[in-house]
Amino acid sequence: MGLLAVGTPLAWSEAKQNAGHVREWGIEQLLAIWRRAKGKERDALLWGDEVEYLVVVMDELKRKVKLSLRQADILKALASDEDLCKNGGVVPDLQSIARQSDTLPVFHPEFGRFMLEATPGKPWGIGFKDLLDVEPNMKLRRLIAKNHMEANEYPITLTTFPRLGTADEFISPYYPPSGERLRSQFLPDEIANPHIRFPTLAANIRSRRGRKVEINVPVFRDENTSWPFQDPTVNYDLRNWPEDDDVRNGAAKPNHIYMDAMAFGMGSCCLQITFQAKNITEGRRLYDQLSPLGPIMLALTAATPIYKGFLADTDVRWNQISRAVDDRTAEELGEKPLRSDRWRIPKSRYASNSTYISQDPRLRKEYMDPDLVVDQDLKQRLIDGGMDDLLATHFAHLFIRDPIVVFAEDLKELDLNKTDHFENLQSTNWQHMRFKPPPHDKDTGWRVEFRPMEIQITDFENAAFAIFIVLITRAILSFDLNFYIPIARTTENMETAHIRNAVEDQKFFFRKNPFPSRPVKVSNGTSGTSTPAQASRPPTPLGPVEDEYELMSINEIINGQSSTSSSEGGCFPGLIPLVESYLNSVNIDVETRCELARYLDLIQKRANGTLWTGAKWIRHFIRTHPEYKRDSIVSESVCYDLIKAVEKITQGNGKDRGVGVEMFKARISTG
């Protein structure tokens, strides 16, 4: 969740006039951070996870399920729980308390009034015992949240609510569609968190763009799907707002599910992992090396096959959120010649990464994005302020965007001990990796946020993917691994990850040889609780960049290539074997190793198809439901049964060391 400032927000016409001012002050605040923190050191890598929930309300008599808009009430109940407060569990936006302990979870609001976010009460350490605490902590968060809800309300971890935006009453309490901020055909303004930042963000994105956001998701064509498909929920005669002309001007594409509001994207849940690096050098290195893994983990966690009551022909959420916050004008999109705007911008502000930032001699100029747009004036200011060219390029690229939410009070005076203007731009660039400077008022180091993964149905799965990414970072640092590929290939991989059942059916560009040219010594005496010492850097690579990577299946990337499947130049060992090699190199007791093996087994079997993705299971559940008519429509009753099954799986997760066996089906035909 982004910065929740309080103040008087400017309408877009005024915010636009102050955009340059905010950018310039944001750069000055960034330079102040740089001067204060560029030499900051920490003893070991810390990390944290963010889990987001949908809150649903079930009516068993009517067999209906709706989204509950009681976020504020639930957060107030959590904030007023004295026992929770005494043990460190807090709702920061509602409380000001002396925290005696940091052992219980922390709860936060999110964009949708039907959403909650929960994080651990303190950062996780890198010790292996900490890794084993993640799943119990996630279970505790869900239990605490449920205990502060009504009896018929449940926190579930689905990416999206299957019938968000349908014509029936899918929210409780009910509000009719439309409103001044969203101006949506399908959603009311009341669906968004009422904090002034959120409705202003939605309204100003629409105003800057000059029309409503345009989200078109290809519909899944089943046996009885009307074809060509024209979204039957679209009202072409609606004339409440000037933007209602959008659909008459072709906004709703044939054979696609059409959506028209920010809430269709920002109302999605995900699993995010943030790492605090030992220092800025380590942080920049992790940012670069984790970036090519983003599309792989997006496909591996696929869990979003339904939108607005229709089965989609995609499996993940990413592009839908990207389009839901896409504020680019027609000129920036290349639909019209540049006249008023400064440049054509290839990507939405919610997109895959476009920069590498590590001062690694293995980083070749051929890896960089050839279409990168940079504000050269701001870049020069950063360089003049002492920042190196790579990092200055990164931030000058982020700052090509306009600030969307500007508060009048923040324009009065520049405070270099604050980060409000910097965070205004930083927090509204939603790339799949985020490089986060230390906050000015906390003893926190340089951080890297890994953002692409979809939320999973069970706490076991979410813990498994969190732990896997943590162990990957340890292997990267211990073995000096190199996953560099051209940024353009990562961008292509992100598109590939959207394809239905991409985890089994598609191939992704990935580096063939991740090892340094010089062997890295890893001491068997280490416990794995501290960051390994920096190895001597290998020489800059030579030879054609195209020879360094090839198309691989997810199974090959996760579990390793066979000698027959790889091209010349050796076999990629696989991410799981690399993690296993790391675990073999450190002191770890047998019991802990066996527990970690349970999580790695899930990743391994998800990659080879033995276990299904959430998207595949949901699609199979819908298509085999006795009331489904093979017409791509997910009815109210089918949706109810799906949510009921999801809640049952959630409750069964972990019992008798099970992991929700109803979900983890062996490979069978889906018809």
C-alpha cells in the first residue's frame, strides 16, 4: 500500500500545474537521502512479507457470497483489542501506542474497502528457524482477522473476487454503480477506501488520461460461449458522464471482458516480499538478480482466471492492474502525435522493470532497455549531487511520471528531512521490483521489494513461495549467481506469463549459465544467518549476448535441464538445486532441513505440473461444476460454491500436516 498522507488534495488541473515542482523537490529529497544513507551498513539481511485478503460475507440460506465493505469496522475492532495492542499487534493508522513487543501481526487498510493487508509484527531474520515461523504467523494473521469479523465474514486469499462488477448485488452493503470519482458503469465510488488519497488517485488518473481506464481481458472460449463475444454487461446507451462515450468510441473490444475503473486492478490481492540488504551495494545487486525471476514467479503462482463473472483466457492479474492505473495520454500512448506531452511512454506506471542498477562488471549495456525514457535534466541534477549514472538513470526514469495526488499543504516548504515528494513518485511507480531507500526517520537499511507473485489460497503456499524467494537470495549472494538477461526479454516473459497454463505450456527466456567464471568459496562453518562476504568480481563477459540465454520451460528453470533439453553450453542447474546446494553449504539441523523440504517440494511439483496452480484449479472447479453451462459465465451460485470450497481448503490447510488436498490435485484432464 502506498503513502497515506493527509491534507487537501488538488484536482488534476491544479496538480498538473505543480507537477514539475513536486518532481524537483522529490529529487532534492532523494539526494538528501542519498547523502545520509549511501554508506549505511547492516549486519544481516532482514525481510518481511505482505499478505492481502478479500473479506467476503456468506449467506448459506440464499447460497450467495458478497464482498464485505466493512474494512473500517474490522480495523477499528483490531485497533481496540487491548490484548492485541499489549503484544504488539497494531493498526498504525488508527493507533498511537507504546509497542511493548513486536510478535503479533500488524494490519493495514488497502485500496478496496473489502480488503485487508497483514504483515508480521517485526522483520524476519535470515535464520532458518525464522523461516519455519512464517507459516504459523500467516495462520495467526488469518485467525486474528477472522476473530474480529462478523460470524458470516471470512478473510480469503484469492487474487480477485470472481463477480466484482457484475449486475447483481456483489457488495454488502450495496451501492449502485457510478459516482463522481470512478464514473464506472460497473462499480460504485463507495467500493474504494474513503481515505482521500484513493478516490483522488482514481479521479486524477482518469482526468490525466482524458478518459476512463480501459481494461480488456480476453474471454475464455468454451463450447457454448457466444462468439464473437461482446461483453453483455456493457451499457452503450449510458450517458451519466462524458466518459460514458468511451464504449461508443470502441473502448470495449470484441471477444474481451471489459472493465473501466481503477478498482478492478487495485482491488486485487498479492503476496509481496521486501528484503533489507546489508548495504546499498547488496541491495542493488539483489534488485538486478531478482528481476529476471519476476515473470517466472508470476507464472508459477498464477491464480486469476475469472473477471467480472466470466472465465478469462489468461491466468494472472498483472496486466489488468497495469491498465487499471494507466494514466498515459493519447500522445504518450502513441495514438496521437506529440504536441502537449514531453515523450511517448512505452509502459504503464504499473509495469515490469525497465532498469538495472547494480555496479556489477557483468552488467552489459546490451542488457539495458533500448526504449528507456529518462528525464535528462533530473538525471543531471542527481549526478551533480553525487549519484552514479546507473542509479541516477533509474530514478530519472521513474520521475518521467507526473505526481497524481498532490496535497496543497505540501507545496508550502521543502523539508529535506521528509520524503513526501520523493515517495509521491516512487510509490506510484508500481514495477515488479522496487528499490527502496531508507526512510528518514527510522533505522532501516536499503530495501528491495519483490512484487510479481499472486496471492495463494492457503497459508502453506504463501509461506512456501516467501521462503523460496528468501532462499534464492541467499544462493545468489553465496554463489555470486548471475541471472542477467536483456530487459526486453524480461518484458516479453511477463507477457508470456499471462497465457493460460503458461507454467506447463510456455517457455521463457532465461540465462543458461548462472555461475561466475571464478569459483566462489562458501564456508561450511556458516550458519546462514549473516550475509556472505563479497567474492572477488568476475571479469566483464564477452561474446554475443544472445548466446547467454535461451527459451526454457518453468520446469527446467525451477528443477533443472536435462542434457538432452539444453542447447550447447551446458545445462541450467535449476533454482531448486541451487537452493539445495546452498543449504548443503551451511550448518542446518536435520529437522529444520526436512521442514524446509516440504516447502521446496511444493515449488518443485508446481513447476513440473504434478500440483496445479490456483488458476488451473479454479478453472477446473468452474468447468466441472454441475451448474456451469460451458458458456464462460460464472454464475452467482457457482461463485458461492467456489468461495465455499476455497474457505474449506483454507480451514483444512495444515491439519494432519496436510496442505489442502482438495486443491492440490494430481494431473488429470480438465476437459
